[in-house]
Amino acid sequence: MYVTRDLEATIRKYLSRPEILAVIGPRQSGKTTLLREISKPLQKAVFLDFEDRDLLSLFNSDIKTFFNLHVRGADYLIIDEFQYAADGGRRLKYLYDTHGIKIIISGSSVLDLTHQAIKYLVGRIFIFHLPVFTFQECLAYKAPGLYGNVYLDAKEKMDRYMQGKRKTPPKLAEEAGREILKHYHEYAVFGGYPRVVLAGDRDEKITVLKNIYNTYLLREIRDILQLSTENELQKLVKALSLQAGSMIVHNELSQVSSLNFSRLRSHLAILERTFVIKRVTPFCRNPRTEIAKAPKVYFRDNGFRNMVINNFQPLEDRTDRGSLNENFVAGQLLKRGYEVHYWRTKSRAEVDFVVEAEGLKIAVEVKSRLSSNKIGRALHHFREKYPVDRMIVLSENYCFFDRERDVAFLPVYLV
């Protein structure tokens, strides 16, 4: 079943441009499904999959014969799993420069495409990131009526508010908010991998996540890092999952994972470049009083993180409820392409996120549940020190706009 992706409209907009289009993202984020959907209405389109080893071998060994047998006469060439191509960038450059065909490729990570293609294609390629389902995409599939009649309008107003195009944040009716929250609670626990979202029940979701974890972590990344065993990698990922939203202490991670500093840095870089984690750096203008170096770590998907620690309890029963909400917000902000930091002073005053978007500076605090419009001293302190265009407090249940202080209290699922 195809679920419409936000990226689809963007890709279609660039089909008339001459540049090669590259769609990258995590394993099982839906890249193949998206490319097949995009190819359906195209005339004279060839769809090839480089998991076909004979096809891949011909591409690698004889690009002219590959073109004559599989591409000649086509206006569009779509190649899935392009990361398997050896020296693929040089061969794409030949097809692009010699035959002028429109080319679209997919790859499982920035790592693959950086080494295989981009160095040959400067000025010839546009790169797009396809994450796992956002909450918006998930809700559109799970509850299309609720999404179309309520959520979409509120989300569009929220986006305009964060971009400075609207003075007031959106409002949501209490009953509609409760219905949306039910879907958020499921998403916060199981995440947005398409196969997980489409799964029929809880047990199937867990089985799918276990397969994604084993396929990605215990095979693919082990091969990339050329590990004899995955024990150290497993220890590292579990340690990171238990401190999601916390600052990384490299010495502690080295001890827990039995990795020396050099290998630890290599492992962290691979986990980041293959869309498992994201390191968020501090917002710092005064190193004497503010944390300047230590990054925080977040998982790109809550479901993957929960698979690592094998905890799929409902959100309302979790001791790590606040961490899951914060990790969700980080993931949604990153999926939207915002520049995200955190702010912390050496005296431990902290703002969860400092978001820079559309030239605006937005301070964001994440809570589990609220009963009033009180804000922490850290937000006040941050606004006193820096010009802030928006102050937003996100929680599961509270929706209110404090006009006097210009602070928006909004549901976490609208970010």
C-alpha cells in the first residue's frame, strides 16, 4: 500500500530540471516505494534495481553496453539501491554528459553517495533526504478524516508561526486534541518506519522493528566498520539509547563500549551518517559561562531506540516519558531541515532546543504534561541574554497562548 510522502511533490517539481536527483535515507524508509510511485505516470521511464547483480555487474564493467541494452530510447532512468555501484558517480557522469537523460537514483546513506557519486557530480546533482514517516504522514494514513479536517490546518498554521509568517499559534479543540494524542502515543513508542506503521498489531510492529535492527545494526554496519563481532557496537548503541537527550561523555562511552577514543569517534560517525542518531551541538556565544563543546545525542526514530532497550510499554506508563517526547521533537525538527541546537550554562540552566529557521531564533522547551502556563527560569534567562523571536513550550496536553509574555504552549505533536 502506498502512503503519500511529503517529499513526492518536491521530487515531481524537479523532474523537468536537467540535474540528477538523489534520494537518500535510512534502510526501509520507503525510497523504493516512492520512486516507483513517481515513475508510474512518466512516459519512457526505465526503473532498474542494483540488487540485481547481473545488472549491476554490467553497469560496473561496460557502461556503453549497459546503456544500449537497458536505457536507450528512455527519457527517464531510475536506479534504486545505487550505493552498490562501484565508481558509480563517474559512470553516471558519462550517461548525464553524453546522453542527456533524466536520472534519479536512491541510496541508503550519505556515506554511500559521498564516496560513490557526489565527487564526480558537483553541479549536476540535487540530493533529497527521505526520512521514515513523520507524524504528519503517519496520521494522514491512520486517520485521514482527522488529519484532513483538523490536523492539517493546525499544522500549517504552526509552520507559519515558526517561520514568522503568523503572529499567533494555532488552536485545537479539546476533543480533537485528545484523538490526535492517541495516535501520537503510538508513534512515540513505535516510531515511523513505514513497515512498522503499516503493521496490523503490536506484536507485528515489534517483530518488524527487530528485523530492522538486526539487518541494519548487526549486519550492514558491522560490514561497513569491518568488525569481527558486533558486541562493542551493540554496547555503544544501547548506552546511547539510555542517554538519549543527554550530553555525550566520551570517556564514559569508551568504558561502556570497550572502544578506544579513535574507534568510538568512527562508530559514532557511522551511526550518524546512516541516520540512526543525530548529535546536536550547543548554542554558545559566551564560552566562559555556557557549555561550548559537548553534543547531545538523539535517535532519528523512537521505535528504533525502543527496540535497542526492548521497551514497548505505553507512553503513559514509561519512566522515560519525558525523554521520548524530547527525542520525538528532535526528530521532527531535524526531518524538517531546521538547524537545531541546545543551550546550557555551566550553572546548569538549560533550554532543550534553540531552533534557527527562516532567519528566526526559536527557544523550545519540552514537557510531558502541564497544568498551567508557568515557564522555567532557563527560558526567561535565555530570552534576557539573546533576542528570541518565538518561545514555545510543548507538552502532551496543554494548549494556550500567553499574549502578555508572548509564549506559546502547544501540543507536542504539532512541531
